[in-house]
Amino acid sequence: MAGITKSFENEKSAPKVDSDVSRSSSDTLAGAARPDKGAIPTYSRLTGDRLIWAITASASCGFGLFGYDQGVMSGIISAPQFFRVLPTLNPEVSGAYQASVLQAFIVAIYEIGCLAGAIFALCYGDRLGRRKMMFTGAAIMCIGVILQITTMKDHSAFAQFTIGRIVTGLGNGMNTATIPTWHAETAKAHNRGLLICIEASMISTGTAISYWIDLGFSYIDNSVSWRTPIGLQMVFAVGLVVSVAFLPESPRWLLANGQQEEGQNVIAALEPALIESELVVSQTKVIVDSLEGSVQPRKKDVLNNGPTQHLRRALLGASSQIMQQIGGCNAVIYFAPVIFQQNLHLSRELSLILGGVNVTVYALSSGIAFYTIERVGRRILFLVGSAGQALSMLIIMAFLIPGNDNLIKGSVFGIFLYLAFFGFTWLQLPWIYPAEVNPLATRTNANALSTICNWLFNFAVVMWTPPMLTAINWGTFLFFGVLNVLFIPFIWIFYPETAGRTLEEIDCIFARAYVEKQSYVKVAAEMPRLTDQEIENEWRRLGLTGEVEGPRGLEDPRNLPSVV
């Protein structure tokens, strides 16, 4: 880091470079245009809000792919056409319990690939950068899809399809560990939550698309019925590759890696402003000062539980991902058609139709979060979501207990209600909260840790669910309902509100609570909004100067890209 400040000072005094001078390697693929003197930089002719929305669209494409992957196997895993190529998944061949375990395995093994991808991002994310990681992840997903759709009967079909699922998951894990960080570091603080919320809501849209595509192709009585829906994942992957190629790298990552000129280009394009403007020069200096004031991050820094509270904050972010999974979301998303068909005794066609309607409600409900995420805040939405999901699971259980087919159909309402609550609460929040609650020094590693927890518990839930449904039926929903009830006191006691706060204010909340031995939740509720000068004064009062990242040093931090 020692050379960054010197580089910045040299940059200010150096003459401006003509437009035909080659740029740094970081934007070799990007559509960046080095401006003439007195012009604003552009990326694919976009600047300001248009550029930020293009980044949001690219991030949303990546999470739409994530959602499509989550849903596509739901209508395939019990399809007769699929059983012809992988007969061991057929209950009539392997028996009900063994088939349910194998079905769970071939669905859940994808999460192991995702886990490996998240670990790869943890180890190499800062070295490769955000764009290269996403580009590589999407390309790897395409390879995995090709392996799946070329699976042939009696040619090690189960092994090939399983490997394809793992490879696809590897790419998705890299993407989901990287996209929220890239998005947060190029967004502006005043609408950061909204933009990441839109990105995360694309999970539900992708899931809904996959359900309806599964239904449409289910009427084809050959392997096209499942090869095509799986193959269509590549549409999203190619969209991500193409869009990332023409959009900028995170300015924070560029400056941290000595790419001064390109970092300033990105900041200027995001504002938009001239590179020579006071705003761009000031923002660049703030980021550089922040990097200079921080110790070079190490993996073990996440374990620091001193005044900066790295460990507590990492655990808060990771716990949100764990609770999202053990709350039962993917038990419903992955296996809704199976539940309708096997547990509710509905026809396969009606099960697929109800599954499509269910995830459409899910996708529509996710739009509610666009209006509530900043107005209502994170804590209230966490609590409302937990209560609603608990109620929904108990409704499903109550209708399944009697064993009467007419009453059993009432549990469909509980399944619909569950995804409606999940769609505007727990769907988005675990992707927003870790990015906000973790400090700059550990953000990449802590976010990757959160994503690792997501995939690890995702695998566990998806692996457990079919055998649980076979063995204990309605007890499965009682289990998830009780867990959701337990989330409520945990969130009430441990989760401070972060909505409307700059990242530096969140640092102050944790530091003040630690030093003064107060509740983090209470400090967050009572501490007024702070200016940059007040933040600096607070750090001095707490004796923490140099412990955290340092103030932005600008008059209105909420109008700045969230790169610090």
C-alpha cells in the first residue's frame, strides 16, 4: 500500500494523457473510452446513473442465472423422460426411500460446487478482481451445462450428470460471492440497498422462468423435455459474460492494486464528472487514504474481535445466510412440485402448474422489497419475514396432519404464503446485510465466508428434505416452522439496524458499543446520523483513530459511490 499515495500525488502533478495512449490491462475487455482533456470518461458510452443501472442489470443477470439454476431441477427431477436416462432416480426402480435420497443428492451436489466456488473466491477474489472472477465463473457454468445436457443413458449417465452439476455450481459460487461486492462498490450509498435488492430479487424471477419453462417442455415425450430447460442456463451465462466485458471494474479494487488512472476513470464515469474535477480528485484521495490507513487485509483479520469487531460482524453476516437456508426456503423452491405430487397426491401436470403459479407469486412479492428495504429497514423485515414463514410452515403442517386428501390440499395455501413472505424479506436481506455490516478491511473475506455458509447449509437442507418428507411427512414443516420462530429473538437481540447509514457510521456503532459495553442494537437505534467530522470526532473520543477506515472527507457521503 505504501506506493499508492505516492502514485496518487504523481498523478495529480502529471500532464493529462492523450486519448490514444494505451490503458491498463484491467479494462482490456471493457468498453472504456479514455476521454480527451476536458471530457468525462464513459463505458460503452454510459456515465452516471445510466452506467450504474447498467451495472445493476449485469448483476441482476448473474442472480437471475442463480435463480434459474435453483428452480430448473424442480420440474425435471420427477419427470418420466428424465428417469429414462437416469433410471436409478425412479422410485419404481430403486424404491421410494432410496430414490428420494438419490434425487436429493443429484440436486444438492450442485451446492457443493457452489461451496467450492465461494472458497475459490475467498482465496483468489482480491487477486483476480471482480470482473475477471465473474467472467470466469460464467464461462465455467457453461462448461457444466454442456456436461449435463450431453448425458446419455448407459454411458456413466449418473456420474456425468453429477459432475456437470458440480462444475455448474463451481461457477455460480464464484459469481454469487463476487457480484454483490462489485455491485456495492460501484453503487451510491443513498440507494445501495435498493440496487442490491433489485439484484437479489432476480433470483425469484429466474426461478419463476425456470418453472414455467419446465412446464412447457414437460409435454414433449423425449429427452428434449429436460435437456432444453437445463441448456437455457447458458442464455443467462452468456448475458453475464457479454455485459461484464463492457462494464468497469470496482474503483476500489483498481486503486488497491495500483491502477490509478483506470480507478480515476471509473470514479469520474460513475459520478459523472471530469477526471480533473475536485470531486473525483477528492474521492480518489479518500479511497487512497483509506487504503493507506488500513493494514493489508489477511484472512485471519476476520477473527479479530477487538474494538473493530471484525469477528462479531462476520458472524452476523454469515448467520443471516445460515438462517435463510435453515428457514426452509430451498426445501420449498426446489421440491414444491414434488411436494404437490407425492405428499399432496396431485397430478404431475397440476403440480407443475401450481409450482409455476407459486413462484410467480414469489417473484411478484419480491417487488415489495423495492419500497420497504430503505423505508422499513433491515431489522423489521427480518422479523416480519421470520414470523410469516413460521406461520406458513405451521399452516402446511396443520393441513397435512389429518391425512384427508381434501384437507391436504389446503396446505397449498401455506406453501404460497411462505414464498410470498420470503420473497420480500429473507430473499434479499442476507445478500445486503453482510455487505453493509462488515468493514472494508475484511469485506471481501467476510462476504465470501457468508456465501460459503449459504451453500453449505443449502446443501444440507436440500439433501435432508426428500428423505424427511418420505419419513416424517408433516413433521418436516413443523421442524422448519420451529426454526423460524427461534430466529425472532435472535434477530431482536443481536441484529443492529443498518438502513440509511454510511459504512463509516456502522463502524462507529460497533466501536461505541464495544468500548462503552452497550447493546449494539441499542446504540444503532439511539445514535443520530453523523457527519464526516462527527465520525472523525467519535473515533478520536473512542481512541480508535487508525483502527477503522477513516472518514470520506466529503460533504455529502450519501451521494458517493460506496467504494470505501
